[in-house]
Amino acid sequence: NEPALILADEPTGALDSQTSRTVMDLFHEMHNIYHKTIVLITHSLAVAELICDNVVVIDEGKIVEEGKTEDIFANPQSDVARKLLEKRL
């Protein structure tokens, strides 16, 4: 169908680690080879860190932080982002 935008809501939430990896590899392929934009909704910061260029942190329906993935992971500015990153470790 050639969509310009792919919306993925918790695409790895109920998957085992091998299947999750396969899905993440597919997202990389869609983005890098076919130049598709992927909006990923996830609670898994590990997934976000691996496949996202930019991150938006939302708390109670409001954006509390946004920026380059590496910037947010290296120096989170919001309490919500810091708490999420603490859970990741």
C-alpha cells in the first residue's frame, strides 16, 4: 500500500524477545530502506532507544519532554523521563 506513515502502538508488548527483535529489525528496514516514518507508542524505553531518532515523553496526556533520543537518554530534563529511565536500568 505504500503508506508514508506507519503508526505502531505497543508493537512488541506481548511478544517474546526473539519475535520482538524481528519486529524491531522490520522497523529498521522500513525506515532505512523504504524511508517510512514510524510513530512508535511504547512503554519500553529499550525499544525506543534502539529504534527511535526522536522521543516524546507524555504524562497524563501532556508532552513533558521531547528531543533527540540520545539527548533525552543522556540528560533527561523532566521528572517523568528520569523515572522511566530509572525503571529501565
